[in-house]
Amino acid sequence: VRYSDAESFDQSALRVALLAEQRVGAWRLDVGPTAASTMLDGNVFEKLVGFDLRVRRGIGERLAFETRVVFDDVDAPDVELAYLEGSRRQVRFAVEHAAAARLRVGLDLERQDRADPAVSPSRERFTVSYQKRFGSRWTGDARLLRRDSSYGDAEVPRDERLLEVSIGARRDFDTNWTLGAEYRWSDNDSTVPLYSYDAQRLSFSIGRTF
């Protein structure tokens, strides 16, 4: 992420996961360790080490259920960022229906336990995603997200509600290249006005499958 007028907020992140897949009847289990590093303005901001566990099961021909558990232990190399140290836990439940289009409904429960309660939210995230192919080349996507966050232990407690709507499209080419574009609108409402904001984001991407 790059900011043309505020370079000190530029961010870079890398996350690596090694997942082993195991199938037991209709169940599929993916589990393994993860590691991540985030940089802010060229300096290491935080390091995460944890694990990722995913369980998925098909229900009939078109319906699937998925549960995911993620745990990260957070370390801040810089003493000035020690307030970020702690842990992050997340549990996800999702149901997906795939036919002429793909519809996915998900619920995420997240708990962050950092050294500073001001950056330790408890969150509930609800998402609805829709994806449909148009012919053999084009794919359209739409997503609605609502996220409720509570900072109940902060020095100044606050609650936040984020609403986000996004639409996107991708086009595949014979050479395994894919072009994509996405528009995202966000509105964050907080009981502490300083943290209220709205934003619009337009992104373009190009990728290749090997």
C-alpha cells in the first residue's frame, strides 16, 4: 500500500502458509503453520507466527460448509511498537452454494489480545459474496460486508460499525493471463468521531496462472 502524500504510512506485507491436505470421506482438512511480516515506512512493524486450520465438507452436489480457525502470535521488534504485542484469534463459519452462480455467506468472530487495549478489538464480521461467469471469459463479483468492532477495555471505549460494498470483474485470456478491476465503497461509523470515515477505492490487477 502506497500513499502519494503520506509516505510514512506506506506498508508492505508478506504472509506464508504451509498447508497439508487430508481427506476423510466427504471431509477435507487443511492445516499447517503460518508466518507473516508487516513493514511500515520501510521498517518492520510486526511479525506473526501461528497456524491455520480449515475444515470443509460438501453437502449434496451444490452446497458446502466450511470452518476455519486462525491463530497468530504477534511480536513487535521495535520497542516503540511493543503495545502491538499479543495474539489474534479468528473463527470463521461459511456456507457456499455453487450452481449457475456461486453464493457464499460467512460469519467471522475475531478477538485480538494486544498489550494495548486500544488496539485489541473484539469483532464480528458478516459477509455475502456473489460470483457469476458470463461466457467463457468474463467473471463478475459482488460483496456486501458488515463488521462490528468493540474496544471495551480501551481508555476511551468505543464501538464501530463498518459497512462495505464492492463490485468487480475479471477477464481470462488464452495465455493464462487475467485482467481484473474492482470498485469498493466503505463507511465506518464510530462512537468516537475521530475514527469515523468513508472511503472509495478503485483497483486494477493483472495476474498469470502457472
